[in-house]
Amino acid sequence: MKTKESIVVFGAHPDDIEIGMGGTVAKLAQKNDYDVHLVIATLPNFVKTDTKEGRQSEAMLSAKVMGCKDPDLLDLSPEEVIFNRKFVGIIDKIIKERKPEAVFTQWIGDSHQDHQALTRAVIAACRDLNNIFMYETTIPGGVTECAFRPQLYVDIAGTIEVKKEALNCFDSQKIRCGEYWIDAIIGRCKYRGYQLNTKYAEAFEVVRVSKW
């Protein structure tokens, strides 16, 4: 029986992964070649409608929708999500345990400091690995003076409905981000799909890739 290749996908918060690459996660999870592991660094706890317990439940439900096992919830405090030796060590331990063939993380140019810190730690921990990719900035927000450079496109026309269903698991974010939140995310997938000559796609920046 063929052993599945491990793929690890990092997100600073619940819903980051679904926004940036929910369709790609679902597509990879559907393939018999890959075992997709989701890792979420921290669980926000803002108001009564956006609690830690609620976000955890949403993340677990969404992972199931995408065809993955329960995510690894590191449950770090915001003060721990900083680019330092301790945080890199936490990520390094995950990389050594999972031995991934590919790693996905957030775009380092994102405006959210947690997203930036996570990706710096991931890149440091993956210093001996190939096939490292960054998914597109979070919606809403994420806009900075930097420009996201799409270099890898994944056709998600076949999993766009799974992405929508995964996003719909996050009732807390539908309240916080407004009625057009999911429409905006899917709209970007249409735009990236048009660039790829398909109906829907997700785009990534390449940190390092090794093929052939």
C-alpha cells in the first residue's frame, strides 16, 4: 500500500487557511497521494459572539468539510506569536514530526502582525525543506505597500463549493466581517481563475520549490 505524502498548512487564526486556500486544501485532501495537516497558531477571544471555544468548534467543523482531520490547535497567546527562537522551535517540532513534502503558510507581506510572524517562523523552521508556498492575503484587510506576486496557480473549479461550505462554518466571522465577506473571497477566486483560464483558482507565492 502506497504511503501518503504529508502536507502541512499553517494559519495564524481559524479561517485564515479557508480564506487563502480552502479550495486547494480540499483538492489535495481528495487525492489519495496526500495527508493534509492543518495547524492553527492561536485562538482569538474578542467578544461574546467571537469566543475561543466558538472559533475552535468552527475550525474543527471546517476541517471536516475540507476532508481533513481535526486541526492542530497550538492555542498560543498573542504574545507568543512573535518571530523568536521559542516560536521557531514550536514550528520546527511540527515539521520534524510530520516530515512534509510541501508546506503552505500565509503571505509574509500581509498587514496582520500574527500572519507575518507565523510565516517568518515557518520559513526558518523549513530551512532544510523544499516546496514552501505562501497563500494570498486575508480578506478583509491584509492590504499593505507590498504587492502579492502570484507565481503558482491551483485550479479549484472542482472544489469551490467545498471552500464556500468551509467558510460558512465560521458564523462568528460572518457577523464580524459582514454580509459580503464570503462573496469577496469567492470573487477573488474568480479573478484568479480568469488569469488561469478556468472558472476558479487560488494563487500562491513561491518561497522555494524543487521539481525534476
